Amino acid sequence: TEILSSGMMIRLRKMDDPDKIWNLVLSEEIQIGRESSCQVFIDEGSVSRLQCVIYADNSGIPMIENRSNSNPTQVNKIKITSPQQIADGDQIKCGRVVLMVDSITIESSDGGKSINRMTEFVNV
């Protein structure tokens, strides 16, 4: 559809610091880690330099993949060992830091309305 050609947005929030929010466009791989070049930079010793990545697969489904050998990434308290789909409300644990997936939306090209990827409701 037309919507898939527009941008997918993901909003992450740090659970122990609700004012720390990342609004990201999922047009390419989003890196999460302790390395300052990561789009989601977490300055915390328990987080690996490159902890995990979030990306849209070929079908446009948001996925997360662990990239740390020493420090497993968890989604909803389950260690991920292969790429896994993520959705609104999921909790991503990187070291001792927990991030909440506040929302995943697709920006449409019709002037501002967007469709929530998981519920397919229109956000206004």
C-alpha cells in the first residue's frame, strides 16, 4: 500500500527516566548501546558498546536483534537468541537498563495522520 512507502516511526522511553525519550525513524538499522555513535546511546556500564539493533524486515515488520556476545538482550524478560518482532508496550532490557516501546507508527503521505502498525487504528 501507499502507507508502507512512508516512514515508520518508533518511540522508545527509558523506564527509570521517563523524560528520556527517543523518537526514531525506522528507515535503516537503529543501533542501541554504550558507543556514543549509537542512535540510542545509553551511558551505563552494564550495556554493551553495541547491545542490539532494531530494523524493519522485508515485510516492514519492526524487529530486534541482539548484537552483544557478553550481555544478552531481553524482550519482555525473555532472552532473545534470534531476530524477534517487537510491538507497542514491549520492554527491551539492555544490561540493567529497560526501554519501553511506547509506539510504532507508520507516517502516511496524506497529510499527518498515521496508522498504528500493531492495531491498524489511525492516530489523529
